[in-house]
Amino acid sequence: MSQVLSAATLAAVTAPVQDLLPDLVALRQDLHAHPELAYEERRTAGIVAQSLRLLGLQVTEGVGGTGVVGTLQCGGDSSGVAGQGPSVGLRADMDALPMVELGLRSYASRHAGKHHGCGHDGHTSMLIGTARQLVRTHQALGLRGTVHFIFQPAEEGQAGAARMIEDGLFERFACDSVYALHNWPDLPLGHAQTRPGPIMAAADRFDITVRGKGSHAAQPQHTPDAILAASQLVAQLNTIVSRRIDPSESAVLSVTRIEGGHSHNVLPAEVQITGTVRSFDATAQDRIEAALRATCQGMALASGTQVLVNYQRYYPATLNTAAQAALALDAAQAVGLQAQVAPRAAFTSEDFAFMLQRKPGAYLWLGQGRADPGPEGERALHHPCYDFNDDALPLGVRWFCEIAARALAAPGPR
């Protein structure tokens, strides 16, 4: 394993991060004002590419659609060839959410129905700051190898990570390991958490169609009642986790939408049910899907309706490898964060999971909770009033830099 840099050397090369802060804050707020949805991040990707080119990095655009990869080659081996040695990937997501922003800040979204409600504007700015810092310090750090700065599109439910991988991400940009972070409003600023194994849940979606024939509400005997069948089905679906899954395992099934009918005196011919399943274990995931399908078949038989199921597993569980999770926590501690092993995984999902299926790595929660939080919505991810805490920017830059330092530090005593 590469030797860890001395505290004195690390302090000397990371202190200038604060000098980057005014530009990073301005960048972050500009990105916030111009949010772009999945695979539409052309302005954001252009800013990223231009920022990396100004640093002299090798830049590849259009990876997986609108993804950008910048490459920094550090040091050299005995033959003097730069970039030989270990390699590491550092990833940030770029897309916004399809929701209306209700915040009143001067840099609030200028695009109706689009909002950086998850902090990807902050993640992108952090990784650009990391590139700037490593370009000016990698020689002093004695790094040897390659850093790939991976700016990913379409994290919000559109599997941009998988698309980049399908486009040859790891064949074109070899990475021995990959790391990412996410701002975490539930943790105080200056804190960080991760854990070996599952850190975020697998995310499945189900869409169920219950079909009768439709009839006058005063003559229910003429049609299978799709609303009644759907109502009973919702109740039964909510027993699957409690009665089909081992109590020692963790899973969630939530029905999030039920829709049918247009008039008070008409029994509708069709009712739609939509929901999500979250789990951490593939066996439990299989069992839940099988139970859901069996429950739907049983309801169809009992009610005389036709029940159709579309079940989609769109994100796998995010699974940290043990060695990289430990390195991520050590790196956080080294740059002054209060780092702890997360007591439990979160039921939210993350498509960085696809990268961790291919490479060792870790995903970190970086605290950004404010001492004076203001409106409650500012603290909640995916809330219409959410805003990234700019005070977290230098913390993320320092953590990413320390990850690179530990991954690429030249061997030998210091």
C-alpha cells in the first residue's frame, strides 16, 4: 500500500484550497442558477470541459452522452514516462431535478421546472476545485500515476453511470479504484460518514395496472370493480416486507401513486398503482419481486380483474469495498473532518453503484448541516427550497485531494 503523506506535507499543500473558494462559490451558484436535467447537461459539461482544459488536462467529452472525463498524469516511473503507475477515478454528478425551486436566493433557478435540489452543483464545483488543486500540488505531493476526474450525467433515475460504463469508461480511462461523495444535510458541517458494504439501497419501481370493464356506479354487478381490487391490492402489498422478509433484513416497499376514475358515478375500467422497493440484498430483492407478482396474480383471480405488472430494477445497491471504505474514512480524518463509520445504510439510492460493481471504491457522506439551518427545506434533499451549503466546498476538495494522494503517493519513507 502507498505510504501516507506526513501531516506537515499535507498541510502545506492543502492550505491553498481556501484560495480557490471565492471562484468555486461563484461557479457553484452559477450552476445552481442554470440547472439541466439528465442528458441535457450541455452547458454544465461545457463549463467543466473548459475549466479542465485551462488547467492543461486531457479532456474527453461526450462520454455516455454528456459526460466529461479530465485526466491528470502525475510523475513518472524509472523511464520517466508520466502517468505510469496506479490510477484513481474521482466522480461527481452534474444533473438537476425536474422540480420547481421555491427558494428566493439571487441565484435561484432561471429555468422553470428545473432545480438543483440534490446538490450536484456543489459536487461538480468540488471536483473542478480538486482538479485545480491537484494540478498545482501533485509534484510537491510526489504523486505518481493518473487521476481521472469523472463528471457524470443523469444520476437522478436515468442511470448515467451505467451509460458511461457502456460507453467504455473504464476501458478508456483505467481506474484501479473509484470514489465519490454526496452532501449529507443530516450530518453537521465538518462531519463525514461511510461504511464497508451497503451504504445506499437498490431501487426498484413497479407499475401495476388493474383492469375491469367499467360500468355505472349504481350497477356494480356489471363489472369487476377495479378500484376495490386496487385498494385491496395496496393493503396486501404493504404486508410483503413485514411477512415475507426476514425481520433481520432491511427493506422498504412503498406505494406512491394510485389513480383511476374521472366521475363520481362511473366505475372506471382501469386503475394505475405505482411504487418503489428499496433493499440491500439481492436475495431479498428477488423475494419481494416474486411476492409482489404472486399477490397481483391472486388479486386478479379473486376479483375477476386483469392485473398487469411492470417491475423495473433500475439501480443496484451501492456496496463499498472494505479497504476503500477504510481509506475514505482515514482520508476524511486526515483533512480535519470528524469521520465515523455510518451506523446504518440509507434507503435512498445512487447510481455510483454501477461503478462500484466494476471497480473497488467507496462512497462518502459529507456533512453540510448548517448551525443555523434557516427554513427546514434548506436542509432536505429534493425539497423545493433546498440549497447546497457552500461552506462544504473546501472540505470536499480536501477530501478528494487526500484520496488522490493516498492512491498515488510514491512509495518509500517520508
